[in-house]
Amino acid sequence: MNEHLDELAPRSSGEEGSSEVRALRSPGEEVTGSPSAEASVRVRDLRTPSAEASSRVPDLRSPSAEASVRVRALRSPSAEASLRASVYRGAGDPTHPTHILASGDPMFHGVGASIIARVGADAVRVIPAVSSASLAAARLGWDLARTQVVSLVTASPSTILAHASGGTRLLVLSRDARTPSNIAELLCDNHFGASSMTVLEQLGGPAERIRSDRADVWKAPDVDPLNIVALQLRGPKRIATPGLDDTAYDHDGQLTKRVVRALTVSALAPSDGQLLWDVGAGSGSVGIEWLRVERSSRAIAFETVTTRAGRITGNAARHGVADRLTIVGAAPAAFSKAPDPDTVFVGGGLDRTLFDAAWARLRPGGRLVVNAVTVENQTLLATLFAEFGGTMTRLGIEQAGPLGTMTTWRPLLPIVQWVVEKGSGE
């Protein structure tokens, strides 16, 4: 299958291949979409400066090619699903190639990587164009290497909060015309209302337009769906390291305290693309800070109390990681609903049955960390430590507090922390 791959879903210019995506098939294999868009395909996808300069696909623009294919814009989930099935089904068949055309670079926040992962690199030919991020950086004079790029094409707007800190520059890949307003509202609600917003529309095309304003006064009802948002953030500095202040979380008292939380996330050793099980999640603070440290990771929170599950959702959104955190029911019963973890944290509810169930599901080479407060759980940890090895540490933390007109040290409850890795033969 020889393809020019880009986005399969209808997207905004914030995602590579985000102008309406076109599928070109051989005769008789028409992909359904919007008939009214058919006439605009050649203008928007084949004649824009970025597509023409980088793609150079003369066979798709010649009269003979136009006569042999039907071109339709994909504007619905059913059309996207139909195309995906067609692409996967036809992979490896050189007599029925599929061409997916759109602006931008399909290997940068585009569909190229996902298609290649499914059908293999040998079955795909990618012809990239200039990415929307590159075009935006060129217009703004920003150093792209020093600018963070965040995609909201499939993620919620709150995702930008994971990157938000005073002085930071962000390029945000938009989902649609509403994205700039959603971003402005989110920034204002989180003390970043003074941030500068620049919305760049129809980049590289004849209708290109660029507008700027502060987030707290942003008003532009006529934004084109093809847009990317540049942010110069003005607001509070936010640390990326674990150990956020306890006030950063809504909780009912079930919260791993700041210093212990920092030590716990460090013990969990977040790594690229890993899945964490946060068992007895409470407020979700450990799982949330795991996700903030490693932005390609995912987490599943196991929590029995419904009100706490609601708090976890709110806390995750507040810190921009809600799209990567899933909340399920009580452990260990809900373990069957979750894929095998790379790492497990047990912050509450430990007993031998729960440990055995979690250990059985932990991937070989994975890591398990348990924090125990009660004497009973600490005794169980001593037994498990003797059986499985690892490291066991007793954490004693004191904080200065008032004593009349003077100051004294007030100890927190001591924590016993057990860290163990699962061997390949276990």
C-alpha cells in the first residue's frame, strides 16, 4: 500500500493534516463524506503553498488521476471508521493503494505513526509537508526548539494546565473554532488571564489571518476552524517536579502529604509510556504527580468511595492530566477491568489478598511501592520484605509549628515504605 498519510479524522489546523482529510481510492471504493466539499478539495489540500511545495504529487492532480478516483471530505465518525477499516484491510495490496491527503506533517501529532504501527512501515509511504507548528513559529519569530507544542485535537482544553507556568510559550493545536475561547476561559479561571493569545488561522493559505489579545479580553466569535493558538503565559510559576503544596488538591484528609508524596513519586520512578495503578487513590495526588512528571504515561486510580472519585476527577483536570487518568472501582475486584501495570502504588487498603492480586498482574520487571501507616500494615510489609526482598525505609518527618509564643517541631505520622521489583521469572 503506497500512501500519502495524514489525519483520518476531521481536525483543525492545529493537528497535522487537520484541514479536511481526503481519501483517494481506486474506482468503486468511494469513501463517504460531504458531497459539497468535493469541489473544494483541490483548492484546500492540493494547491495550498505548504502542500504544493512539499508533497509534489502530480499524479493526483492530472486529469487522468482525477478521472480515476473519487475524492470526499471526511466529516463524520462513521466516515473515519470506514476509512480506517479500508486502510487496514487493504494494507499490502499494491493493486489498491489508498492515498490520505491533508496539510502538514503526518508524523508530528498526525496519523502517520498510528497507521504505521498497525500495518508496518514497509506498507506506507509518507510525504510530509510543513507542520502548522513550523508555520506558526515562522510567523511569530519564535524558536520552535524552545517552544512547547500541545495538542488539543483529541484532548480536553485542561491539558494545557500541565504545561502552564508564568513565562512559558506554548503552541496549541486546536480542535475547532471554539478552542481559542475555551483556552481563554481556562486561563482566566486558573490565574493566567493576563497571558497573551495569538490565533493564527488558515496558515499557508490565501485566507490566512493572525489576531492577538490578552486572554481576559479575548473575543472573536468568527474564528476559522483551521487555527493554531500561540500563548505567552503570564501567571504563577508552577514546578514540574513532584511535591506540590497540599493546598493544590481538594481532599477529605486522605492525602499523601507533600514531602512523602515527593519521595513516593521518586520511588515509583516514572518512565516513558508506563502505566501506573494507584490503589487506594484517595485524592489522586500520587497518580497525578506521576503523570505530571512523565507526560507519555498513564494511570488508573482504584477508589471505593464515590465522593473521592469525584475529587480525583477534579484534581486531575486542575493539573491538566485528566485525559490520561482513568478511575475504576474498588481493589482488588476492579483489577479485572484494567490492563497489566508497569508500576503499582498502594497507598491504602493493603492486605495479603490485595498484594497477591496486584503482584500477579504486575508486569515482569515492574515496580511496586507501598506506604504503610498502621502497625498492622507495617507488620505485613515486614513479612513481605522478608519474602520478596526489595528495600524498606521508615520515613520520619517533622515540621516546625507554634508552641505558645515559641516554635517547636511537630512530627507527622511515621511511614514505612517498601519498594520491590518483580523479576522476569516471578
